[in-house]
Amino acid sequence: MFRRLIPEDRRKVAESARVRVYSKGERIFAEGDPSDGFYLIVSGRVKIGKTTPSGRAARSAAGPRSP
């Protein structure tokens, strides 16, 4: 993901990165929350859910090996 960045830009990204660990079932953020950063999943899987305007639940999952 970051290989196309020049070394200086990669360094800046690495310096600002913070590792956070979340427990199973813990909400990371919700739709409408103010943006506070960029999330990169290093290990594990994250469930992504959204309720459509018609009230249907749409779900997906993401992780390091997700397409």
C-alpha cells in the first residue's frame, strides 16, 4: 500500500502511526462519527455493518487478506 511513496513520506506516515488493539465486538467507529485518522488492519478481521435507508442491514468483513 505504501510502496509507491517516497522514503520521506513513508517515514512521516510511520512516525504518525499508532497501534491500537480492539477486543472482539468492540466498536471502532460509527457512521457519522468525526474522522480522527486512517485505519489499517494488520491482523484479525473487522465486521462492517450499515443499515440502509429501507432498514435493511448490510454486512461485510475486512482484514489483511480481503480483496
